[in-house]
Amino acid sequence: MQVSRKHRIILNFVHIQSVMKKLTIILSFLLAFASPSALSGQTQDLPALPDDPRVKSGTLSNGLSYIIVKNQAQKSTATFCVAQKVGTSLEKDGNRGSFMLLQQLATKGTRNFEGTAITDYLKTLGLTQDNLLFSTGKDRVTYAVKDIPTERSNTVDSALLILYNWMSSINVEEEDISAERSTLAGRILNSWTPAHRMEHDLLSDLYPDSPYNDEVLPSDIKSINRINSRDLRSFYYNWCRPELQTVIVVGDVDPAKMETQIKSVFSTIPKPLKSTKRTWYDPKPFEGVKTYVLQDDEFEKTVVSINLLKQPLKDKYKKTNLPYIQDFMDNATLRLLQDRISDGILRENLPIYNLSIGKGKFMGIEKSSALTLEFETLPSNVYSVISFVSSQMKKLCDRGVEVREFEKAQDLYWKELEAFYDNRNQAGNEVYLDRALRSSYDGYSMASTEMQFEIMKEVLFNLNAKKLSEYIAASLSQEDNIVIYCFLPKAEGVNRISRDRLLAAYSQPLDKPLLAGESSMPVWPQAVPKMISTIVSETEDLQMGTRVVVLSNGATLVFKDVPQSSDTLFFRAVSKGGYSLVKGTSLGSQEYFNGLLDAGATAEVSYANMNRLYAYNHMNLASRIDQNTEQMDGYAIPASAEKLLQAVYLNMTDRRADQSAFDIYNRKVLYDIKYNSISPQAIFRDSVITYRNSNPQMSRRLTEEEVSSMDYGAAYKSLAGRFTNAADFVFVFAGNNASSYKDLAVKYIGGIPGNPAAKENWIVVPNYIAKGHKEKRFLAKMNVPRSYTSLTLSSAKNLTAKNLVLSDMLEVFVDNVFKTKLYNKVPLYNVQSSLEYYPEQICALDMIFESDSASVHSCIDAVVESLASCAKGNISASDFAALKKMTSDRKILESSSARYWLDVLELKYMSGKDISSATGDLLSSITKAEFCSFVKDIASTNRITVIMDGTTADIPTLQLLQENEFIRNFFDLD
């Protein structure tokens, strides 16, 4: 491993060499925490690291802690935060929901900021609701306001005063509490998801004496309605007290001056004369493995989770260099285990999906630690895949790490660390805020980035594969304190899973693991073009900043250098046609066929092995067909750029069916068809597709019978045939120095047969966004009733750069409506504006949100009224200027991404539409009148509303009442 440091920093306050002589001792500590059974006897202390010189910290006489971090990366701005070591685990009968209620009251009025004065004040600084960060967890409550200007002392004073008010002076008035009860009830109902319900049942059995079992449940809503101002005020002052709070300021500030201000402002908060002692639940280790099988009638997946519960790092070691070394060892362990298991999944084509491996707290319990492997599978494969995963864990323990694997893990970790070190002066305030929160809540060091870099540079050179193997063996070989659970749908046809057999599958891994240790990586397929194309023309598109090359086989190559992009080459090949040329297809069948299209082999290499090769070479390539285009998308690191082009060549000249891959894919599709119908989210998604589109046939999904009888060979041959004519496609390359790959692109893409005379074109399909004003409201059975709403506004608009900018402004505008007017009524929402050109040129504004049933139309009305007011010109000059700035910031961020340019260049060279040139100039030139006129058109033309209300009633029973016209109309039972 090479270290590309320009200068070595001499750290007078730490003797690196003397620390490294103790590496063996440090590793023994790590082994102790990796394996709880080895923990006894570890009594030696390690020296604490000093704080970063740019950090000031301390504790006031009332117990309040503070951390100040000077960071000049974001000039003249800072984030002000209060971290409180409290949370919902402290709530008991009679005050459950109190911390969530206090969060809602935080902007309703305080001693020094009456009513909405806090948000009104932030608005005068050009800040929005996005600048307020609130988080209420089981053991952590964090309030923050970011991007406060620091050039003027009065803004800093006001920010500190806001924190002071949140910490000790929130108005707890009966009127405000009453106004927030329904919103609090909605938040609780929305959080009570199928997975949450099963996790609650699991914890209740695993740790029956835990306060985490006493969380706020839907059954507590009635008691929440009885919370009064006197009790909430008492609860507030009991728990929100100085010794449990830390004030954090991160940004462009003078630490010494800020320390003086903090002492002046916050020392006046009195320490309570009497308060409840803050205790922490410490989960006790247990012998053996505990297994759980839980089901929910709204859960549509099969999820398996294997949790190796660990001893958390002791507090006395958290300020030493031990956490840095442990971070590398854990990082390497997780990478290697993920690679081994992922490789086996692909090699054997196993039905394991969405594998994730990580280390953190177990189910949010503060004093816990767990190494967790979680994945989705099919019910019929639960035992076999657990046995497979267990075998890979055992194999990694028994055989250890190969030198090349260690060097790869070492190199990846070093590159990430070095990249952060080299760019540390550009790191935003949020980076240092996270570090300060970790110090406040968990007790970790505030040592400098420079110190971490120096320590780990020495450590990495003194570690080796043997030492990492010892750590991995200690981490993965434990036999006690293990939790394995399986979450399943509660529905007819789901295989019955036995807890005993889960244990047996894990405890008795496969005698011969499916992933054989001696099996080598498959050989990259040979790609030798059989023909050579010449360059017909080569031009510079100065307006787009691209190089355009046309080949004699009809292919068009476009190269866009994006200097801000990382060292990754992004690629897209796109042609006209798509499913518009295939009769009888629907959006549902298109989704199925696209999955089928990728379940194929490349040349003589199977689907699974090709994906292994992609992962090994840090690249990818995937195909899909949309309504009006065929396209391939991919990326590669520079060293794999030629392989990416070879893969493109092979995918267009030598695609083959892979029956094994198809069988696995089809089983997953059949499972989804059967059990997606029990998920309210899936029902709502399909309903929106149905009613939002003008042609209901286009939203039809394939049935189980159609999928089961699919002729894979014929279907695959037809789909793959859409990617055989190079003349159909525009091949776009974007990234840092993308044009340097021109010769390779000419070689491999020029080797693909092309026939310009047979170029495809799309035809218009009858699938427009629905027109007019329509509302569809229906019922769906739910355990916890709530309402899902989709609101689509649309109007015909030409796809021009100016209209695209106006569309972006519209999205930002409506997003702000949700954040300001609806942020308490709507816990979850998504706003998206798009300007389409196929099958018609139209601008659509889509909003999806969740709320309680009674609030649906008030939420819709708030959006519609805000748009109507804007359409009349009722937007102030300052608000319009702020809107343009937020849109500009978003566009600048987008344009620095190579992926963004793939979309822009596709549109330019497929349809001749330039949507990027002079975007900044266009945005600055747009007037308020133009924006208001645009809003008026969108808001007044078409409106499609889909509302799904939850009910615990039996829907078929309700349908028996259809003879009653009033009931039929009210419940929309047609």
C-alpha cells in the first residue's frame, strides 16, 4: 500500500511509535470485545487521545456540557444544536408520547419566541423548515438549527437563545397541547408498521423487563389525549435538565468567544433540586441461540435476520485509539463476509435478495451492540439459505483471510480515509456535528482528523492477514447470545417455519458449503469484434460541451467530460422504440419482462457468474425497455473501462438465455404476486397507476397463471433482439475525462452490426396522464387505519429548458408548502415535478402523502390554495428570490453529477431537445409573472386524486351493503 502524503505532520502531543509497540495489547482488547467469553481479565488502561485543537469543550457548574468545533469550510455559517440523553424509553404509563409532543411544541412558542416566532425569524435569515432538525428517539433527543449566519453577532445570540428556550422554556399550554394531539396520534399510527409490530413482539419476549417494550403504541392514544399541561410541564422539567444536555456549535465561529457566550447564556439554567435518576437498561447475555418466527397480515416479504450480540466497547476505551482500530477491523470483517456470501449467492443462483451486513445497536437498545446479517428470501428456502450463510461464516472463521483479501480490505479502507483527509478542509458542518453528537451521546474522542490519519497509517502497516483472521474468528465464532428471527406474511399458502428448524439450520451448516473454497473466479468472456467500423464524422458540440462521433455502422457516440465527477465512467446506450412497438403490453408486464431480460447469460458466462465478474471488476451493466426506448446503463472504474465496452459489445452480439437464472427470478415474481396484495402500500401503488393513467389496460399486472406458463426462451429471444442493431442507438459516455475512451468505444461499438435503414422509431401508445378533475376514494383493510393520498396536477407544456426550470421551481415551491403548512399533519410525503415528452409534452406535479382520514382534504386544500394564491401573483419578492436561490442550489448540485448528464444528453441526441444550456441564466431571467402564469396552468387544468382510507372492518362484508345507494356512494363500493 502506498501513502501519497505530501507532508508528514509531526504531532507533539502523541508518540505514535510508542503507541504502536502496544499494538499486540490493543488487539487483545479488540478480541475481547469481539468475543464476549474472552472479556474477563482485561484490566489494563490505554491512554486517552487529546481533543482536536479546533475543539473547545467543557462542563458548566449546573452540569451542562458544551462542544464547539471551528470549521471554516462553510464560510460565515454555523449549526447550533442541543443533544439530550433522554428519550421515549423513559416514558411510563400516563406520560407516553411526552417527548414527541414536546418536539411538536418546540416551534409553537417559548418564553422568548411566542407563537411561530422561531420559524418567522429563520425566514428573515433566508432559512426554511429544512434548517430545523428534530429527532426524538428511544434514548436521544436532538434539536438543531443549521446554516445560521455568523457574520453578525445578533444572529449568533438569537441562535443560542433558541437553544436555551428549547432546553428549558418551551411553552406547555393546554391550548397548544390540544391542537397537537391529533398530529401526535397520526405519527404514532404511521410508525406502527408491520415490521415494527413484529419487532415489538420479539423484544417483549427476548427482554421482558426492558423499558423498550413500553414504547408508545396505538393503544396508548386514548391516554395521550389525557395528557394535560401540568403533567407535561412536570415531565419536561424533570428530564430536560442541564446534566443530561450538551450544547453543540459547529461552523465558522471563534471557539474562545463562543465559549464565553455559552457560559453567559446557559449558566443561568438552574440545576433541579430534585429529579429522577437517569438509568440505562443493560441487556444481559444469554446462553445459546434464540430463534423467533413472527408473522403479520400486512407484511409481504420473508426477511431473515441473524444477530450476533456483542459486548459494547467500555466507556474508558472510547477516547483512546482503540475505536479507530476496531473500526478498520469491523469494516474489513463486514466487507469480507459480504463479498463471500454475495459471491456464493451469484455462483449458485440462490434466492437471497437485498443482503445487508452491519454492526450497530440491536433494535435501538442504547447499551447494546450486534453484528447483523439480514436478507430477504422465499419461505420454501429459509432453512437452506440460513444453512448456507452459516457455512460461509464458519468457513471464514476456520480458514481465515487470504493475503490478497487482506490487502484489498486494507487498500479500500486507506483510500476512503485518505480521501477524507485530503478533503478535510472542505468537509461540511454536518460531518463535525455527527462527530460531536457521537462524543456527546456515546463518549467517543474529539481527536483531530490529522491524528486519526497518523494513527491509522501506522496501524495499517503493522496489521496483517493473520491478525485480521484472529479478529474475524473471535467475531463470528460465538455460540451464545445470538438472536435469529424470521418475519413472514400471515397469509394462506405461506410455508410454516419452525423455530427449532431455524436453530438446526444455523447450528448445522452445510457439510459441503455451496461456495467451494477452491473454486476460482470465472474467466472474463472473450470479446473480439468480427467487424471494423470507420468514423464517418467527428464534431464538437460547443453548446453541450460534447464530442460527437458517428460510425459507419450507424452508431452515434457522445462523450461528455464532467470534471467534478469521481473517477468513474458512466455509460448509457439508448434507442427509440420500446414497448410502444409491442402490442398487448402493460406497465405491469413491462416490469416483469425487464426482470426477465436481465436474467440471461453473456456469451458462455452464466448470469450469476457475469454478475460476479462485474462486482469483482467494480463495474456493472444492465438493460431495460421502457414504453418508448430500449437502453443499457452501466459504469466502471477506469481500470475496467475496456471491460465495460466489451460487455456492451457482447450484450448486443451474444446474449443467451439462462434457464437457472430465470427459474429463480420467476419464483420471486410468483411470490410477490401472491403476497403483495396483502400490503396496503402495494395496493395503493397499483391503484395510483390505474387511476393516474388514461388507459386502465396499461396498468394491468400479469397473473400467476401467465407468469407460470411463460415461455422463457421465446420471450428472451424477442427481448434480446431489440438490442442487436447498433444504428438504433446513441451511446453516451460521461465522467471525468470521458473523451479519453473514444478509441476503445470505436473499437468495440464499431464491432456491433448496424443497419441504418432498419432504424426503429416509437409509435404513440394510448397511455396519457388522465385528464380532467377526478377523485377516486376507496377502502382497504389495515391493522392501523390511515390514509394514503396521491394528487397529480398536469398541463400541456412544451419540453424546453425554460419550462424545465419553471417545473423545478414549482417542485421546490410545493415542497415548501408541505414543510411549512403541513409538516405536523403529514408525517410522510413525496413531491416530484416532471416535464415529459412522450407520449405527449406535458408537465406533471405528483404529490403522495400519508395522513389521518379526517385531514386528507384539508391537506389537499392547503396545497391547492397555496398554488391558487401564487397563480394570482400573491408571492412576495423576498419569497420569490428565496425560491429561485433554492432552485439554483439544486441545479448546481445536479449538474456536477455525471448521471445527470446521461439524462440530458439522451434527450438532446434522441429528440433534439436541449434542456441544460444556460440554465443558470434562464433561472435568473425568469420573472415572478412568468412563474405565476406557469403555476396557474398546472393548478387549473387537470387534477387526479386517489385516496385510500384504512379500515379494520371486513371489506367483503361492506360490499354486501351495495344495495344501499347512500352507503355505496359514501364508501365508493362500485
